Amino acid sequence: MMRVALVNPPFSKLVYGEEYTIKSITPCLGLFYLQSYCSDLAEIRIFEGESYESMSHLIAAIGKFAPDVLGVTTNTTTWPLCAQIARASEARLKLCGGPYAAFRIEECLVDFDAVFLGDGEVSLRRLLQSGGDLTATPGIAWRDVDGRVSRADPSPLLELDDIPYPDHEAMQLGLYQASPHRELPQPFATMVTTRGCGFRCTFCLSAVGGLNNGRYRERSVANVVGELEVLRLKHGVRSIQFWDDTFTMRKSRTRELCTALSKLDISYVCITRTDKMDSETAELLAMSGCKGVFFGVESGAQAILDGDHEKGVVNQQVVEAVAVCRSAGIQTTASFIFGSIDDTLDTIEESVGFSLELNSDYILYNIYTAHPGTAGYARAIQEGVIDHYCVDLQRWKGEPEGVPTVCKRIPRTQLLRLKAEAYIRFYQQQGSDAHAYIIETYKSELARLGV
């Protein structure tokens, strides 16, 4: 039986910097699903980079396992670590997947033998069944004997209910943490009940044009409840972080799912769009144990929301979504993005002002990241704002780490200052005693930036 190492590089300190202490660090569910779907064909071990003291310790652990097949999940900022892991490995076959690899095939094939181009379950299973024959594996790209990139036919997308539950035994090891807006009774677990989204947000790889072209798929409610029962009865889990892109996509499914959740005595938080929230939905969530909802607001300037983000909502919907959640007793988190292509000091101040008026319990401010494969990346290339950059962790410091910013009018360092100042303004308004640790985090960031 072959030995397979599936690796998620360490990311929190790299991606979040000093903010990592107030950010969620969660399992890489994609790797755990690959393991559960293929565990009868190989000895598969998952290596979560977050649990190792350093890259050298992680690489040593992988080497000690001595895998025949190495699989590494890629994200934009962590790409240099992925390449480092591949170069250090003596595995016979080196594979990569995830959002960065799917849209940077030629670059990835320098260090890896094959790239998975979408959901990897079927591709990995066929690869293992064939004994590692790339030519017999759907849904991948590789170099042929002449060095040319070959692409197999797409891998069929599974019915999500056909994928066994991930190994929660391995995930309940205390390796993970919840950010303040996702804190719930311990122990907590993470789940997804859907994949994809299918909207057109320019920054998102779950959108149309992104992974699997954003195709939205659902698990059945019975399948979701079955996993929750395992978590509750076998592992004593008291709360769930649902990481679906749009938890309340369909009203009828939301009703069915919430009715089932209401019988389980589990608290949870979820993510959804503001145009997928109304008073009925908020009440359904509240009665079923929902304690917090995360909304991607993105900008308080409607012109930026429409033009740069293509969000498809108006900010009055944001106001109403937050209000109905508050009325139902659900806390809200509103997330904003600074530094899109056309952002200015005025539009960012509109966003900050809107966030201060919104009456949300928590706020996130982020810097726009032009991920390869997104519409925002394509536009930035087309307009000459950026080139086809190579991720460079030494050149581009601070969010987005290793990646150039795309804002035409505001330089990187100023965006970082605006972000830190916005956090301080919001949480001082909320009450400095309750949020002192968040305020101090961003005061330290301003000091680091020389303000």
C-alpha cells in the first residue's frame, strides 16, 4: 500500500503577521476530505503546518514518514513554502492542488509532477488506483515526455454526500483557534455543507470563473446531521464553525437545515451574503443555535462595490441584514476590503464611516489581494496595474504578504496604516475595555509602520 503525505503549509504568522493571535486557525478540510475518500487505497497522513515549530520541523516529519506520494495544497501567499516542501521531498510523485496551483500551472510544474485543477477526490483516487499513472488520471495537468503541458479531461464532480466524513479524531487535537467573532463553547469543530458560490465577486475564487467555475453544490440535510451527530456524541463537540461561502443560499434548504439543527443543541456561526438574509432567515438561524453571522460587505462606497467588486448588492441591504440579525439576537461581523483598483482616500473613509454606523458587533478590514484566477487579477493585469507577479515574501511585506497591491492611488504602506487606524476607531467606539487586546494589536501595528 502506498504512503501518501498531504500537506498544508504553515500560514497564520505568514498571512496574518502579528494579527494571527486574533484570527481563526482551522483545519484544511480539503485535505481531510481527500483522505476520507481515498483511505482504502493508501496509508494517508495529513501534515498541518500550523502544528510544527518551523518549516524544518515540518519537512523533517514528512521525510520521516517517507511518502511515495506528496500532495501539497497551495494558496497565493504560501506558494514559496509549497515549493520548498516539494524540493525537500524524496517522494516518487509530487502533486499540488488548491487555488493557486489551478491558475499557475506552468510555474507549479517546475517543482511538482502534476497539478490538480479542481476538486481532487476523484483525481487522487484514480491516480492511486492506477499506481501513479498520470495519463490515466482525470482533472490534472502535467508535462509529457517532450516537456509540454498536457491537461486531462476534467474530473467529474462528486455528489457531496458520496464523500465520507473527514477524520474528526485527527482534528480534535487542540491545534486550532477561533477568532473573537467566532468564539463559541469549546470544543468546536469546522464543517462545510456546500461547495462553490457562483456569484461574480472579483476577488473570490469561489466565483464564476474560479475553481470549478464557481459551481454551487449542496450536501443533503440528512448527511450534514449525520456528521453533526458524530461530532456531538463521539467527540463532545459543543459548537460548529460553518465555512460555506453562502450558508443561506436557498431559503427552502435553510428552513430544512435549521429545523434539523434546532434539535441538536449545538451553537454555530456561519457566513452568508446580505442579499441572502431577511427577518425570516434570521429567526430560523437564531432558533437553531446560530450565534454569529459573517457578512462580506466589502465597501461603503456603492461605486466601488459595483465597479471594483461586482458584489451585486446595495448597502441598504447590508444595513437591513445586520438589523434583522440583531433583532433575532445574532451577533454580526462585517468584513471590508481596502485598496481595490479604484479605491481612494475618500472611498476608504466612506467604508470606515459606514462600518462605524452599521451597528455590527465585529468588523474586519482587509487589503485587496489579486489572486490569480480572479476577475480582479485579470483586470489589474489588463490595466497594467500589476504584472504576472511571482509571489515574493521578501519584496512585498504586510497584507497581502508576498503579493503586490492593486490600488492605483494609495501606496501599500498607507493602506496598512488606514487599516490599523480603522480597527482602532471601530473598537474604541465599541468600548475599549472589552476589546483592549484588539486595539493594542493595531496600535502595535501602527508603531511598526512608523506612525
